[in-house]
Amino acid sequence: MVGRHRDGDRAKLFTRRMALLGAGKGVLIGALVGRMYYLQVIEADKYRTLSDENRINLRLLPPPRGRIMDRFGEPLAINQQNFRVLLISEKIQDQQATLDALSNIIPLTDYDRQRIAREIRRKRSFVPVTIRENLTWEEMASIQVNAPDLPGIVIDEGLARLYPYGADVAHVLGYVASVSENDLTGDPLLELPGFRIGKDGIEREADLPLRGKGGNSQVEVNALGRMIRELSRTDGQPGEDVVLTIDIRIQEAASKALGEESGTVVVMDCMTGEVLAMVSQPAYDPNAFNRGLTNEEWKTLTSSPKSPLANKPIAGQYAPGSTFKMVVAMAAYEAGVIKPEQTVNCPGHMTMGNARFHCWKKGGHGNMDMVGALKNSCDVYFYEVARRLGIDRIADMARRFGLGAPTGVGLPKEKGGLIPDRRWKQAVMGDVWHPGESLVAGIGQGYITTTPLQLAVMTSRIANGGLGIKPILTKMQIDGDHLVPRTPPTPPDLGVSRTAIQLAKRGMWEVVNGPYGTAWRVKLPPEFGADMAGKTGTAQVRRISKSERDNGVIKNEDLPWERRDHALFVCFAPYESPRYVISVVVEHGGGGSAVAAPIAQKIMMECLKLDPVGHTKDRAPSHSPQQPQQQPQQTTSSQAQPQQQPASDTAAPDDAPGSDDTPGGMDEDTQGTE
């Protein structure tokens, strides 16, 4: 009995244990099934996505960059087919031997080999390394033909920026280059290998609309990240095309006219402000920046004394010299300090205190009225007018005509020049303004500096009768990452009387068309049926000492290039209905009439022939050069000046050397310039 009870107890105990174990298993299996159901059914989408993310990579595709065109649709910056040769290191056994074989087809420098070796060490073995870009068709074909002997070398195709007109438009367009760390803004496109953005010029200012929107490609990869196949592709949105106001025909003509000189030309439509040409010499080839500059090329560009990288029309700051005299004349008339017919005697110099200020013409001009003083560029007349005016009234008129502040043309690194006044000198230099400094300012020297574009704006506002136009470089307005239609603003009136402006225009007409004006040699030929009005200028970069003057004064051409005077000329045409304005600055070129004026004449004749704004079409030549209508109160310049002899062909009236009236003080014997 006892044994039977023990067996029964054991059986009951076993049964309970089995039940507990079974219940435990049931709970465990239930939990496992529940978990599996949760993962496979409820969380199915989540884990499917994670699986796809491990298997599928989403790759960003760069969009084609927008084009840049001139006013008539001529492409200035486009995209071209770009063949690149790549190296996949896992497919080669002897890297050096492969590169040696490739160098028989395309040249590889030691720097190239070092860069390739560095890239191979940094990247996974199956990731391609770029050896060279912008291969010619012949180079690409040769590599393909020799492919069996070049294991691991492959050809890839993409797009590269091309500037068909090269250096002629370099400073307007700028260039594109690789993204630096300072350029990163969070845009994923900027992190793409080989992606390029605008670094200067319009390429930089309009970079966002030109850049476009990126596309994407879905590719299947294995566990190592190697691409197996492309599953889908969505192409990006190409960048917008930017249309400039530039006329490439005039741009090329201006570049050719400037030639080997170091300087700048600006051509504007004085009624709309559209910039038709903007040339800076010497220039650089923007295509070189796209392919990548060598150390030698970069050193040449940055060490040249002629500054080929500088955009001189907007960043070059020069004393305007005698081209500033129209501003002084208008300020004098408006202030009533001198009447147009009132004369000032020029004996060749003017004395103030113990300082003597010379006219460019050693023997003087005799009696000069306002128009005659402009025609002959008499320094003594403008010394006297500036003495009566004072610097503040000169500065006010200069600023009305666009000097002393950036024009807002829409290019990077634009400088504002300087128009000084009493307040400026006190604030910056802690000193009062001296009367002699007004005399120097009266002939456009001393502290005054302007850019060539500002001189074009100044001349445009004179030519159009006193309307405050501003320069425009693009047909559409850049608004963030889009281009929007440009609403032409109504230019404000400058508040200068028509008589004052007409006096300035009349003086400019006399400079070119009057008997022996300082630019009489560049009068337009009769077949153009139009007169050109202009003003010469010579801006000095050095001081001529009294001892040099006593010994005959060193001639400009005898000096080292960097110490020679700058040559300037501003002009507009046709005189009767102005449209085209040109400013020319030739660095260290000498006299404005001898060097800068002939350049402007060539360009103006090209403008009138091509007529990009349709101004002179259907207008037949109807007159020969004649005296413009005079204001009743004026006297003719010939009445107010002595008889003059024609200047010789070897020495224009403004070729006489002058002085560099150094800011902050005056020489005891200072000479003005033309």
C-alpha cells in the first residue's frame, strides 16, 4: 500500500510538472508567435524599408548647369561633353605599370601620380579614382582602343563648363571651380565629388539659378557597397539660362581695340543703363579654372604686375583726372560761382600761399570761358573754379552723377571709389580740409578715385540730360535661386539744370569736334553721320619734383611702366540723340588723347555700325559736324581764347607730364595734367 501511494504521488507530481512545463512552453511559443506576428505583419513596412535601405542606395545626380548668353542669344558659357579617365584599383595588379602604359597616351605629371596614389589610399578599392578630365575625342578613342592593355582603366562621360570666347569675357562671366569647405551650405549637391560652382563674375552672382535642381538614381548594392545594377533614375532640373545685356560683337571689338594694353573699356546704353561691353586687360582663360590650374599657371596670374585676375572696370580705382572737369563745371554753374561766359586768365600756373599749381600747358591758355576751358582742359580755370566752390559742393555734384559709391551692377567685389569732403577727412584722417586740396580735386586728382564703370555712369547721366540711370548687366533680375522679369525703373531726375548739363555736353563736343580740341584727332568720319563728344584725361601716379621740372621734367615714356601716367577718355554718341557711352582707362598709358581716345573712337565706330540697341538704324546721315545749339548767355570758346596753333602729330595737347599731387599734402610746385 505504501509503495502504491508513493507511485500515485510521483504520478501526480509528474503530471503537475508536465502541466507547468507545457504551460511555460505554451506561453513561450505564444510570445514567440506574437513577436513574429508583430515583426512580420505589424512592423512589416518598417523592416522592409530598412532592408531596402541596406540593399538600395539613393544617389544624387548633378543637374546640367544653365547657359549664359549675350543679348542676342549667342552662347557665352555652355556645357560640353566631358570624357574622364578613371582608375579602379581592385582591377589592377601593378599600379605603376598601368600608369606608365597610360602615360604613353595622355601625359601624366609627377603631381598627377602623387594625387592618384593619395586618392587610392583614401578610397575603397572598387571606388573609381579620377585620373584626368576633359579628354579630347582622340585621347578617349586611343584609351578605348588600348583597353586590353590597360586593366582597371575605364572611361566615364559627364558635362564640363566651356567658355567659347575665353579671355574676352572672363571678367564678366567669371569661372566655376570645385567646392571648398567655406562654400558648404547644407545643399547636398555641394557634397558631390567633382561638383563645381560659380566662383566669380556672373557665374557666382547667378550661381543658384544656374545650378538647377539635382536628380536621383536608385542603385542596388551588395553588403560591401558595390553597385550591382541601377533600378531607377530621375534626371535633375537643368539650371536656368542667364541672358546678359552684353553684345559679344562689341565686347570682342573692345578687347581687340585695347590690344596688349593693360586697362579697361566699358560701353553702356545711356538711356537704359544696359552694359554692352565690359573688358578688362590683361585677362585669363576661364576654361583653365574649370580643368584646374597648375602651380605655375597660378603663380603667373597672381604675380603679374598687370593684375590679370582683377576685374578692373568695377574694382580698379583711378584718379579720374580731367574727365572729372565736367562735374566741376556743372557744380560751378549750379552754385553761381562763375558764369559760363566769364573768363579766367591762365598764365600756365596758379599760386596759393607758397604752393604753385601748374597747368599742363606750360605757357598757359590765356583767357578761358567755361566751354573753352573744357575744350582745352585748362587746369588753371578749374583751379580757380574749385577754389570758389569748395570741396563740399564739388562732392555733392560728383555723387549725383554716380561717383563715390558702388553702382550695384551685379558683380562681386565692386569697389566704390572715393569722393572726399570736409566731413570725410575729419572722420578718417582727423584733420581739416585745406584750400589747396580743393584745387587738386578740381582737376580730378588728390584723394578722388573712381572706377571705369562709374565714369561710364557719370558720362551716361550727362549724355541723357540728367537722368539717374544705373548700370544693368542681366536681362532678367536675379532673385535668390530664380530669375524674375526685370521691371525697368523710371530713372530719377538728378536735379541739375538743363543749362548746366548742356554746358558740359557742349564742352565735350568741342573737345572732339572743335578746332584743335584735346581730342580733335578722333573726330568721327563724315560717313557715320554723327558727332562724338568726349573728354580726355591723364591721371598721374607719381610726383614730379621741382628739381625734375627745373631740369626739363622726365618724359612719361622714359619712366618705368609702373610709374607712367594713366590715360583716360570718356565719350558719347550720337551727339544729337545720345545712346552709346564709352569709358576707356589705359593703365600707365600716358596721355588720354594720344592713347585712350583712339581706342574709344574704334569702339564707337563699331557701335554705330552694329547698332545693338537699334538706335541709328533707318537714320541716314543728314549733317556734317557743326556747332551745337548754344545757350543764349554763352560765348563761344573761340571768343574767349587766344589763337592756337595745331598740335603736332607727335605730341597731343595732353601729353605734357604733370604731378602726382599726393593725398594729404601738396608739393611746393605742383603741376596739373590733361
